[in-house]
Amino acid sequence: MLNKEFFDKYFKFHNKIILYTKDNIPLTISKAYHFHLNGGHQDFDIHDSQDLEELCEYYKLSDEKHSDK
């Protein structure tokens, strides 16, 4: 599950993660002093892991590509 705790733990060891929309559009989230989203015609900063959790929930983002069933 993509939540605040997952992102806090993940970004302790990694600098970026690729998430996918339900249409399999890759979105790259990178870590700096904040999170930065680039992809899907978007390019903006995310304040913290709580905001990132809410963004994932709102857009139904996943850390895996969706299968075509």
C-alpha cells in the first residue's frame, strides 16, 4: 500500500520511485529537500510524504504497471 509510512521508509534508501497511473503512464517521484513529480505532462513539487500519499490515493497511482485484462 502506498502510504506515508511506506514512502518514509522507501526514501531512506532510494532517491526516486516510478509510480504508474491506471493508464500505465509512468510518473517519476524524486527526493531532494522535497519530492518532485515529473511525468504525464506534469512537473511540480510535493511537500512531504503525507502529500504524496494523498496524491497516490486521489489519482489511484501504483508502484506496478497495471495488467491489460
